Amino acid sequence: MRILNQQLSDDVPAGPGFGLKRPTFGLAREHVNRLELVLAMRGGGVINVFEELADGINADRLEQYAAELATQIANGETRSFTDAWTATGQRSWVNLGEVTAFTVRQAK
């Protein structure tokens, strides 16, 4: 088998090497303090929003955040969600009175 003019991509290592390499797709070296929320709306639509938190995310913090959001939904508040500028930079304003269900997880 002959291979002519084979170009190697930056994403594909050329072969066994030494030293540190970039992480493969899906792996991150830093701890992410972002949440991904999926809000199911009363009219049948779904909205995906992200929120950057100042503190770290663990199981207790995630449960606390979900409880606070459930209270805001029950009160029918309007609220904004803001993602980091270095991530998506997304800003969303949602009338939580129209939300019927939600999921929340740590963003990747």
C-alpha cells in the first residue's frame, strides 16, 4: 500500500510521542462552574439556557440551585440567565411563570 502526500491534522497525533499532549475531544483540564438548564414551557416549547456561577459546583450546590429555581418558578418570577463571555456569552430573560418543568446539570 502506498500513501502519497499524507497531511497530518493538528487533532490527530502523528504517532507515539513524548511529553504532554492536548486533551482529546470532550476532556477539559479546568473545573467548569457553568450550569446547563433545559426549561419546558407551558406552550410546548423548550428553552436551553446556561448560567455561570461564582462558586464551585458540587452535588449540594446543584441541589440548592434547583430548589431556588423551583421556588422562583412557583412564584412566577421573571429572571435572567447569563453565561460566561468566554463560553457562549448567552444572555436569556425568561418568564418563569410559563415554565412547567426543568432539568439542570453541570455544563461540559
